Amino acid sequence: LIPLSQLSTLALQHLSALFAIFAFATCGGYSGGLRLSVDCVNKTESNLSIDIAFAYPFRLHQVTFEVPTCEGKERQKLALIGDSSSSAEFFVTVAVFAFLYSLAATVVYIFFQNKYRENNRGPLIDFIVTVVFSFLWLVGSSAWAKGLSDVKVATDPKEVLLLMSACKQPSNKCMAVHSPVMSSLNTSVVFGFLNFILWAGNIWFVFKETGWHSSGQRYLSDPMEKHSSSYNQGGYNQDSYGSSSGYSQPASLGPSSDEFGQQPTGPTSFTNQI
């Protein structure tokens, strides 16, 4: 059976696996494009439908397309600017391995609980891997967010039109027919940071399963027990207080019986003299 303290870890692992699927699916499965039009003075040289397609892993410098120059039938071959493949592939790789580890951890939690707790190795390995994946999610999501920003700039129709020599001539009309849709890529960045939050939050729950947490609790409880025992053995013990204090002899506050017996000697001798 799974301990109650580990159910929260198991729930977070399920959410991490689900969010990891969304992260690499929205990024790794992306394909988009834009369409431009170049209307030359000589209509026969115009091209009103220039399609530029790009996809994961966003090696934009390898995406080529041809546009009219509006100077006869000569055409200009261009390519997009930038390469965001490193950040995109790193992000997807982290997502895939995080998904696989979440599945493996779920299987171990459910079916191999005894092996997991044997010699405390399972919780320690789980804790270290959770910290590593938290760091990787933060780095990967931040890098991919920057890479996505570069992709948006490189595929902006206004930026692409500036690459065309025909569009530098005022007599020609260049315009964007439609821009690329980046909603799924924006979603991938959001899921990346959500995965970081989940894995970072899971660090505490996994740490509670390790021997470090239990040894820390024993270290804190030992001084408390020593302090309480010394308090009970101190001067506040009821028996020792009654026996050691001077208040157990209230007769000592007044004169003794011998002193009271010696005081009448004065008046007796005075009557005898009379």
C-alpha cells in the first residue's frame, strides 16, 4: 500500500506527466507558415501568393523561398534568418525524459514500494532526480521562451518583406496575406513553466520521504527532550522545594520558649525587694 505521505507525490507525478505531454506535443508538433504578395508594376512579373512554411525544430536559415524582383523574369532566392533549433530541441528532450521518468516513478510507487524504501536509496534517488528536473525545466523553458521570441521576429511578415529587393522600390506593392499562428507555441512555453512549478513543489514532498528529513526531526527532538528532563529535575520539584526551604519551621519567627520563661524573673525579684 502507498503511504498517505506519498499520495501527494504520486498526484504531482501524474500532473507532471500530463503537462509534459502537452509541452512537447505543442512544441514538437508545430508547423506553420506565412503568405506574402508582391505586386509589381508589370503585372506579369507579380506573385500574389508567396508561401513560406516552417516547422519544428525551427532551423529558419534553412527555409528558402523565391520572390520576384520585378525586373523581368529574374527571381530572387531568399532564406529566413535565425536558428532556434537548440533551445527547441532541448525543451522537447527535457519534456520527453520528464514524462518517461514520471511514468517510471508512478510504477515504482505502486508496485515496488518495498524496493523503493529499501536502504532509503529510492527516496534519495527520487529526490536528486526531482531537483535535477526542476532545474532543467527552468533552464529549458527560459531558453525556449527566448527562442520563440526570435522565431516570432524572424517570421514576422514585415521583417521578411524587408529582405526582398522588389519591396524596396516604391512603385511595387508588397503586403502580407496572413501571418503565422503562434498560439500553440505560446502554450508550450506556459506548460514548460507549469512543469517547473510542479517539479519544484514536488521537491518538498520527496524530501520528506528521505532519511535526511527523519534524521533532522530526531536532531530537533533530542534537545527538546533533554531540556524537558532537566526542567523536571530542577528546583521546581515539589518535594525538594518543601524540604529545602526554611518556611517549614514557622515557630522560628517568634522568640523561643526559653526566652519567654526568663522574662518574668525581673518583676519577681522586684516584689521580693519591696
